[in-house]
Amino acid sequence: MHNLLAALLGVIEGLTEFLPVSSTAHLLISEKLLQFSDPGGNFTVMIQLGAILAVVVLYFQRLWKAVIDLPTRPEARRFALSVIVAFLPAAVIGVIIHKLIGEMFENLTIICVALIVGGVALWLVDKYAPKPEYHDSMQLSFKTSLLIGLFQCLAMIPGMSRSGSTLIGGMLSRVDKKAGAEFSFFLAIPTMLGAFTLDFVKSYKSLTPDQYGAIAIGFVVAFVAALVVIKPFVGFVSKRGYGFFALWRVVVGGAGLFLIYGLHAL
């Protein structure tokens, strides 16, 4: 049964990691509802790498070309540096406040409020963002990349959403929705790899065989689910924007607060 729950949570992770709805919030709320034991939050953090691997597979040709062209093409070096510039703020701040982040993961009220606040912010920015000037995710300026990276730091609050925060930063920086989504995917690779490594180094000695098994199942299922959702998501937001996802966040966050406080008051 534990493995079935791990697979179900892997589906949730893969489907939500790249949507601006906070995969972490959906995982944590689902784990509470399903009574899934995740000591230290290791499962929640580590299976996210499975979803990130899907980005590498789907965009392998473009990413590999950028790597091959690093010695000869300034554009490739500029792209690599732009991802590094965007990654650094979260890397530095994440290491400093890692313990505080772990404590917030246990607070469902913070998660639900962050879902609602982030949803409202996403709707407002989607509706009133300035006209896009950048249309290629691999040709962003360093200033734009840094701003997106700073917005990514908001995702250290569980429920804010790494994807949602970077997409908001991208729209405010005049990056169009398709390019913003793709850059968010590329930025996720070093960000989530770093989070995975930091968590694994700190906890691998305490992980049990059962936990390793659950993580492996969740990892594989998250990878497959993310493969299915990434391309349709890019096509959807390019045409329709983020209004649906903003509404979804508010509904889920509101429902969570009702379950926490409303039912106790009845």
C-alpha cells in the first residue's frame, strides 16, 4: 500500500511540477490526506528530480547543442551564464535558510495562504503584465535572468510555487509566456538538482530501505507524468495564459484552509 501511495504521489508531482500551482503544496496536502509518512520531507524533495529529468529528455537536443557550442558560440555561453545567474540567488539563500524552509514545510496554513496569495498575484500579472520583448528563452539578458532568479526565491515559501514565481518574474521582465515557461524549465534543472543534493547529503544515512524504495517509485512515476504534461502546458499557456491555474490555486488553498479551520468550527 505504501508503494501505491508513493506512485500516486509521483503522478501528482509529475503533473504539477511545471504548472504554476506548487507541486510541493499539492504533495504535502496529499500526503496529509493520504496519511503518507515522509520523515524529514525527503520523499517530497527527492522525487522532484524525476520530473526535472523529463525536461532534460524533452529538451535534450537544444540543451546538448548549447553544451557542444559552448567553446565556439557566444550565444551558447551567454545562455549558460544566464541560467547560472538566475540560479545563484536561490542557491545562496537556500543554503542559508535551509532549516527554516524545512520547518515551513510542516505548516499547512502557510502553504494554503501562499497558494491563494500566489494565485492572485499570478492572475494580476497575467492580466496586466507589460508587452513582451523577449521571445527566445535562450537569449535573455543577464538582468532579466537575475530578476527571474530573484523571483524564484519566493518559492522557498512552500505553496508559492517555483514555476509560478519564475513565470511571474518572467512576465514582469517582458518575457513572453512560451519563452518564460521554457526558461523556467531550464532553471529548474540546476535548482532542483541542488535541492536534491543538499537534502540527500544531509539525510542519506538516516534513510531506510523502505524510504529508498518509495523514493525510487515516486521518482520514476514523476518522470513519466512530467513527460506527458510539459509540452501541452507550453501550448496551453501560449494561447490562454495562466488564469485557469490562478483560479485553481485559490480554490485549493481555500479548500485547505476550510479543512484546517472550518471543519473544527462546525
